[in-house]
Amino acid sequence: MARKVFYSFHFDNDNWRAGQVRNIGTVEGDKPVNGNKWEDVKSKSDSTIKTWIDDNLKDKSCLVVLIGEKTSERKWVNYEINRAWELGKAVCGIYIHKLEDVLGNQSSKGKNPLASHVPIFESTYSTSKYVYDDIKNNIAELVEDAIKVRSRY
């Protein structure tokens, strides 16, 4: 049975890339949030956003941080990382900057927002199609590794 995960990412910059990873289907991710829904949620109070995040983390076994160029700078990504850990969830990261966006552009590698003991996946390929296939072939194992790491803390 596929693990249930919550994907954390910088919506404005990486929604297209995140959609590619979500569509892999190897793990059961949270339902994609369209731009209008996220705009509606983020226009609310901080407590409303926190409640929305907390509700989405409840039945997940792992938080998968999709690391793009500016992910580490995002307030709510950092909240999701900290909250997932507080709730006893596993946490892992995947660099997605080499995946193409809707316009066919790749981006620069961003700073890793995760602690040093958290498993991170970064493809050695540079072409978007190969990066996608590499993520597809490794995401389930990455999540399992994150769950093993989390059991030690």
C-alpha cells in the first residue's frame, strides 16, 4: 500500500514542478490545491492557515518537501516542516529545480531547508525527463528511509 504524504513547496514558483511529482503516483499524496484555493487559504489569518496545514498533515505518514530555488525562504514551508516533526511525521526532501516548469524552464538549485539527518534526494541527471524518471524510481524508497530515520527520534 502506498504511503500517504503531504507535499510542501513554494506554490508560486514550483506548482507546475510539484504537479509533476504528485502525478507520479508511487506514494499517495495530498490532493493538489489549485491556485484559487491556495490564494483563498493564504489570504486568511495565520491561525486559519495553520489549521489548514495541520488538518492536511493529520493522516499523513510523511512530509515531502519539494525543494526549489526559493523554498527555504517560505514561511509556510518552514511551518510545515516544523509542525510535521512536532506531530511525529517523517520528513524528507526532493530537489525539483531541474524539472521544467510550464514554460520549459529549469531553475537554480535552492538552499536545503531541512535538518542534516533528514533524507534528501537529488537526481544526478540534468534533463527534465530523466530527472522525473529518477524521482519516480526513488520516491517510495526515500519516504521509507524518512520513516526509518523518524523512528530513531
